[in-house]
Amino acid sequence: METIVSIPKFWEFEKSICPGLISEKGQIKMVVDLQGLKYVGIESITPLIRNGRRENIILAIQAIPLEVYSGDLKPLTYNEHFLEVNLKKRKHGYNGMLVTLQNSKVVLSGENIKIKAEQKQEQLSIF
């Protein structure tokens, strides 16, 4: 899925990216609200050149409080998750990973979504 957001919202997603913190401490810094759901950025892909313009993309995944999580995968910590990946019992990625946000347990769930910033329309000059 691909979602286009305002530039300030894109910056929020950019601030939420924290793969090192996830792997080292099992934590995320913040979540970003998008259409009533909470997401965390997991990767930034830059730059993609399309139609002569740079187009930055952020990959994000939904962050669901553990107490309301009802996904198919059992929530596992980073190390447990990648042990299962190495044993080919789970797909590579963040889906089903249990992390901490402040003092709360959160499950990263679902497919990654692509976040793009809206493009400003350039005004054509007649002079």
C-alpha cells in the first residue's frame, strides 16, 4: 500500500524511524497517527528519481497495543522473532515483533506501507 501525506506528517514518520533501537533495546521512539491507526517508521529509502524529481519513501508498519492485538502471529521479541526467521518458521521483517513504547508493549503488525510526501505544485511563470 502506498500513502501520500502532508510534508509535516512525512517528517513525523521520519522522526519515528528507529531500526537500531528496535534491534538493540526492543523499543520504538514514537508512533504516528494515520487515518486513525498508529504506525512506526522502519526504513527510509532515498532518493528515488521519478519524472526528474527526488521522491523519498518511508516504510512503516502498524503498531498495535499488545492488549488489543489479535493477529495470527504470536508476538515475539526481536531475538525470538529472528530465531524463528532463521528456523524458517516466520517471514523476515517486523510483522509480529513485540516492542516497547515508553512503558507499554506494542506489536508491530501487518505489511509495510510506503509513505510519500505530497509534491508541491510548481507555479509556471509566464515571464
